[in-house]
Amino acid sequence: MFHKKLKTKSVIIGKRKRVNKTEDDLRDCFVDLFDINNPHTSGKAPNKIFEFDKKHKIIITGLNINYLLLGHDVVINDLEEIDIREDGPHLFIKGKQKQTI
């Protein structure tokens, strides 16, 4: 079981393309950490990359998020820290976020 609490400014969360199309509803996914906001517009490489195999669901609680329709990824900006916990086929994400107006 994976569990980490990390300092970061923003994250991008997304799924990988399915390699084995015979599996039902499980997908590989990633959580990329950045030291800037809106990393999808910068072309900058992530500071850390976490990859998870065969996940059914990512559950994000208590954070303001942006869903990027073009890339199907989720961006979370203005973070102070992120808490990522893997529990079986689920990934739980929460954290501390600066209040923005």
C-alpha cells in the first residue's frame, strides 16, 4: 500500500492508455507533481512522477480542481501539500490548498 504526504505547488492527475483491452474497468494512472501552477501550459517536466497500476477510481476530496477537456487530465493548483494514498483498486487524494479569490 502506497501512502505519501508531499509538499508541492500543483499536480496533474490522469490515466494512461489501456494496453490490455481485455481488463474490465481497471486503468493505469499517474500523479505528477510540479513546483508551478498551471503546469500544463508551461511544457515543464514534473518534479516527481507517481504511477499506479490497475486502479478503478481516484477519489479527490476537499480540493478545488480543474478538468482539462482537451487532455482528459485533472489539474490542482495552489497546493501547499498533497496526500496520496493507495487502497486496493482506489487512489485517495487530499491536501492543503491556499485560498484564492
